[in-house]
Amino acid sequence: MRAKDIMTTPAVCVRPSTPIAEVAAILAQRGFCAVPVIDDDDQLVGLVTETDLIRERFGLHPQPPTSGRDRPPKTMAAQVMTSPVEFVRPEATLSALAKCMISGRRRSMPVVEGSLVVGMVTRRDVVETMARSDDMILTGVRKGLERAGLRQRWLVRVQAGVVHLFGDSDLKHQQEATLVAESVPGVIRVTVTGPPRTGLMGPKPMSSAGRRPYAALRVAETHR
């Protein structure tokens, strides 16, 4: 799965001049934890988070003003937003997205295609993909491969959300199967290898001499 598969779209955005009270209402009513800020050219310029609003409302700034006078209240999104903003592309994998969120302690991130904000993705979106069991993922991958006419080419195994495909060594077929598997909800990543090892498919029936399959042995014997 990729960011585009789990993001909320279309993205709800505000302008730099949007009143803070209006931003707070959007977060509260829609259950968001952040909202992107875009300029008149629809370019991403910032992100207003719950933390930004709470910090401003209760004066919880890292460095209090040095003068004895109170600071004038901030009233617009541009005055409280976090900028610059980290974002991800629609094709970002779940593992890359999760790494970015955890390393940057981000609860949500904008998804940007080209220069436009096309969606928002949150930690909850990522967690929801974890609610699917390996058996559910396995069924989804098999059905997807069947619809694509690729089912007979692949043996599928799923472990902790990671899909392992064993089978066709053709690069084009591997790419097609990977795209199918990645589109299934709950898939963390996909690995592809050539034909499966004997242990995965079960041993081929061998002759007592252990050199040739029974079928091959019978054919050879009929031509003596």
C-alpha cells in the first residue's frame, strides 16, 4: 500500500488569512489533528496543528517575550502555522510514511502531487491498515492476482503484513504482480523472488534412486 491508498481526499485546506477560530472549528468538527495552509497559487506554505493552536491560546511558547509587555494576540493561520512543512508523495510506501512520521514525531502529513495538496494522511490511517490479518491480506492478494490473470504464476505467503511472492522470473510479470499486491489494504511491503524453493511447494516425487521424478522415469522406461 501507498500513501495514496489510505489518505483522506480531497484535502481540506485554509488560507494564511483564515481566522484561528475558524481553523479550530475545522479541526474540532472534522476530527482532524492538522490542516494544510495554501497560498493564492494553491502552494503549500504551512500546517496548523492542534499543538500550534493550544500553544498560542495558552501562551505555551518555548521562549516567552523578553519585554514586560504582553504580546498582541495572533488571529490568523499564518501567525501560528508550522513552516516549512514536511510532506509525502502519493507513491510513498507505508514503511517510508511510518518512518517519516515516527522520526519527525508527526501525527499527520500532507500528501503533495506536483505542487498541489491532494490529501492528508494520519497515524490512525496507518494503524487501521494493521487491523487486517495476514489471512485477509492473503485472500486479497490472491483475488487481485486472479483478476489480473496472474494467479497461476505465483505462490503467495504473508507474514506480519509483508507479502512474499514466489514464481515467475520475468521482470515485467514481477512488476505487475508487485503492483497488484501493493494495492491490497494492509500490505506493508512486497518481496518478489523467482520460482519457490522445494520446501515451500513440497518435494517433487522422486524415484527410489533419488535422481529423476517418477513421471520422467516411466516415460524413459517405455522407450527402452
